Amino acid sequence: MLNPFPILLDYQFYGPTLLRLVVGIYTVWLGSSKLPKAAPELSAFFDTLGFRPAQYYIGAIAIGEIAAGLLLILGFLTQIGAAILATISLVSLVVSIKHRDISLRAPSEYLFVLAISLALLLLGAGNLAFDWPL
């Protein structure tokens, strides 16, 4: 099948860069919103799930999201950052579906981050990154 815009295929190496920057900025924002003191609703949600003390788990997830997001923004160890985000997103997706009545975010948000993280895990960093294929 022919591509309707074949000239754009010359820029396909920028696709992962765009995905990397968008999901990196989003997850840094998401993680930083959990620090330094998480909202009472989030603490109550973690308490209901049985994660006590809630602030410890919230802090660990926030640091993981911020670190993985920064790795993606910089394009440094992109596949490791994508694997961390994919793991956090998968667990969050399962929890948000299982506890839909008390979940704070829609499962679709976690699904999009999971899909983009898996794509970056397979595609690599793209352009404008410190990671280059050997």
C-alpha cells in the first residue's frame, strides 16, 4: 500500500522522540504532584488497598515516576525508563480497573502511558537523545 505522505517517512526517527518527550513530561508532572505531601484522597486510596504507611509507597512511586520521566526526557537509558514506567502503569491499570469505584484516575490514562512506554521499549530513544543504537 502506498503512503499518502511519503516525504514524512524521512522524519520517522523523530517519532520516538515526540513520544518520549510527551510521556516524560507527563510522568514528571504526575510524580511531582505526589510530592512532598500527597493529597489526603491519595493517602486514603493507598490505605484502602492495604499499603501502609501510605506516604512511603506514594513517595516510592513518585520518585520512580519522576526518575523514569527524566530519563525519557533526556533520552538517557530510555529503555530502562520505559520499563520502569511500563511496570508502574501496568500495576496502576490493574488496580484502577479492580477498584474502579475508589480509583482516582481513569484506566485509560494508565493504558496510554503503558502503550507509549512499551513502544519506547521496542523502538528506542529516537533522535535528540544520549542513547544511540550500537
